[in-house]
Amino acid sequence: PPAAPPPGRPAAIPAPPAAPSFSPSLADDVSTLLAYAQIVPLKLEGGSLTTRQPAAVRRFLHAPDALDLCFQLCLQLNLLSGAPLKPDPATARPFLELTRLAQTQTLAEAWRVSEDWNDLFRLPGLVFEGQAWRNEPTQARRAVLKLLAEVPSGEWWSLDAFVAALKERAPDFQRPAGDYDSWYIRDAETQAYLRGFEHWERVDGALARWFLEGPLAWLGLVELWRPETPTRLPPRRRGALRRPGASASPSATAFRITPAGAAFLGHLPWVAVTLPAPATHVHLSPDGVIRTPAALSPYNRFRVARVTKWLGLDGDTYTYRLTPASLRRAARQGVTLERLLEFLREAADEHGLPPLLLAALQRWARAGAEVAIEDLTVLRLSQPELLETLQRAPKIKPLLGPVLGPTAVAVRRDDVERLRAALAEAGFLSD
């Protein structure tokens, strides 16, 4: 019999882009994670990255919510190894030397067959209990991808209609024998158990949406259409992270399959996917700032990242800075100044290696770090004798930095609260 028709088109979308774009954020973020692990060895805690380290690296990811998936695929592909974890030269360098499209193919296929990565357990707003039941992650992926393969590539389709078609044609896509009662899943807000087919949209339908808005979009296999008006979220405390899956963007209402997605679904061979030429150069500023396009070869961006201080990610541009500390770190890893200058001259755009930056690098090689700008807090005292008293206190002395004057001493910002507590313990209240 003829195949059932694909899910319906969405409501009218104003002025959509003419052609599907390829934005492989997951491939870029895996390369970023490998570069981060090269300079800050990662540690495992209960099978996951420790809390502090992801908070630092998330700021440099296109898809911060995808960090756990990046990490899982790095382990699955043996890109990270050892204790602490660092890039494995035998596997990480060949991966970084791939094109972004080839990296995407590698990561997509690894996700497709992964038995260790459980997509269901990543759904926000749900709590999973008990050990007596288990789902089959690969079975759910196969079912959703089978239906997705019926959607014409490059055309916009309703996400709601796709989920409705899945419910109609394969409602038990992740449930062995249609079991909707033995899985212990609760709503995180109401604490109510979501048992029975009546909660299909909340669990099974949400998983199908998450496939499209999560891994498939992060891999650049589908492109999402969202309403123009962003969802307003309450302001966050400084340093606080949103829960996985939370986003300032409204939920997607439509999607279309990109050329890379068409290759992943078997519509065409990967070698037939044509993409814009990758970027080949970086911009070097006289003050040591290096602006690197995301479309640069992953290996060259890795080489920039390992010798610099990371400043941030703005759109599709990574920003780094050469500093004495980053140069010392690179030297400890065997990167000589001669090799660095050779790479910078090769990677620089038409403006080349600025003479002032070259002179500064050569001066650093001769004299080391001569100037430092530090972000410190100043502890001011009412009289010089008090400084001598504090410097003799065993719990206070290690928290004091350089003396700035007879009644002032520098303190690292990270040590301020510990110093305040130590002062109180010694009988001093501080403003």
C-alpha cells in the first residue's frame, strides 16, 4: 500500500529564509569542549562533569543545554580519556581535522546508536523514579527518524502536525507492548504521576518535540522556526543557570530538514551535501585579541583556543586574547614562540600579524610578564597597627594579598566572604 502522507504544513510563515541553513552548533561545541579539556582537565563526578566546570564552559557554547550530550559523545567516541579527562591525541586530533560537516556526520551517527545516552531522561519538568522499569532510547529514535524521513527536505512543516502524526501512526514508539502504567514519571511542578495514555502529550509527545528542538537542531539536521516575539523569563540571579531545556526563545512552531539532515535520513549521500566554503583566517588585533569565525577549521580554532585566554562567543565569532598566563600555559604544553608565530602568520587575515603584537610577543619571550592588570578588592583599615595584627592571624594572613599602603591591602574577590568570616571570628565587623 502507498505510504501515509507526511504531516501537514504549518500556518503561513512570514518571509522564511530561501534555503535551509546548516548551523552545526553541536560540532562546534564538541570542538570547544575538547579545547577546554586541553587547558582545564575535566573531572567526573557521578558519571557527569563536575558542577563548577560546566558553568565555566557553557558561556562559550552555541547550545549550552547540549553540554551533557557533547560530553557523552566525546566519551562514546573516545575523544576524551584518562583521569582527569583530556583529549586523546589518537582520536581527538583526527576528529578536529575533519570538516564541520564530517564532524556532524560522526556525531549524528554516534547519537543515533547511543545506548548510554537516554533522551527521555533529559526532558525538562519531569522526574523519573524507580529501577524496575526501563525505556529503550534507540528504539524511540528509530521510530521518530522513520517518520521524519517521510517529510520532504527543505520545506517547512508544522511541528504540532508532526507530533500528531506520530501519535496517530506510532503512539507506542517508545513503549514496549504499549505499557503506559509501569513507568514512574512525575510532573516536577505538581508532583502528580503521569501514568496512562492520557498523558501521552506530556511525556511521549514532549520527547518527540525534544528530538527536533534538541539533538536534531543542535546537530544542524533541522532548522527551526520560532515566533518573532521572544518569551520573557524572570531575571536570573548572577551566576545562576537555567534548568536544562529552558530557553529565552519561544518554542518552535515549524521545522524543515537541512541538506545535512537529508543525508542523515538517507535522502542523499553525505558527499552530495554542498556548503559554503569554510573560513580560513582569523583577525589579529595589536592588543592580542584574536577574533575567530565559527566556520574556521575546527583544528585551527582548537590551536587558537589552547594558547589564549577565552573572552567570549558573540554570534558566530569566538574571541580570545593572548596573555602572559596563556602563553606560559601553552609553553608548558610544548608550544614554542616560534611555532606560535608561524601559526599566527599562517592564520592571519589580510591585515596580517600586527607589528605591535609581534613586538609584544618577542618582548614577553625575553622578559616574561612585566605588566599585570588584576581585579581585586581593597581591605582598608583605620590604623597601620591593625594591618600588622591581621598579618599575624593564622586564618586571616593567607587571605591577604599584596600590601598597597600602610592601611590598605589587596584581597582576591573570591576570598572576600572567607575573609569577612575570618575577621568576624577574630572580633572585627567589616563594611
